[in-house]
Amino acid sequence: MSFSWKHTGLFAAGVAFGTAGVKILASKDAKKAYVHCTAAALRAKKCVMDTATTIQENAEDVLAEAKELNEERDLAEAECEIDDCNDDEEC
């Protein structure tokens, strides 16, 4: 088995690069960037949740109005059946 300086050099460079990367990721500037990105994500989440709430409220209103309309139609049909409508009358 022969000793390869090339592989040893690549390993040492990887360790040095990794150590530098960890120091960069843990720096104050990087942490400040993380805070700003997280704050932006939280603002976006709030905006999406507000929009979803508005859509849900509108859907509930539409559903309530549709149920009310169906109840009115059912009452009108029931009254028409009670009155024994003729073919000439509109029910």
C-alpha cells in the first residue's frame, strides 16, 4: 500500500474548508441574516393565514346563504302543494 499525498492534501483541505464554513455559518452576520429570513417567513405566513381566514369566512357566508335559499324554496314548494296548484298556476 502506497501513501498518497494527494489524498492527504484533499482531506486536509476538506477539513479546513469545513472548519471555515462552520465559523462563517456561526458568525454574527450569518445569524443576523437568519433572523431577517425567519422574520420574512413569519410575515409571509401571517399574510397567507389572513388570506385563508378571509376565504374561509366568505365560504361560510356563501354556504349559509345557500342553505337559506334552499329552505325558502322548500317552503314555497310545500305551500304550493298545500294549495293544490293547477297546471295554469305557477308554483
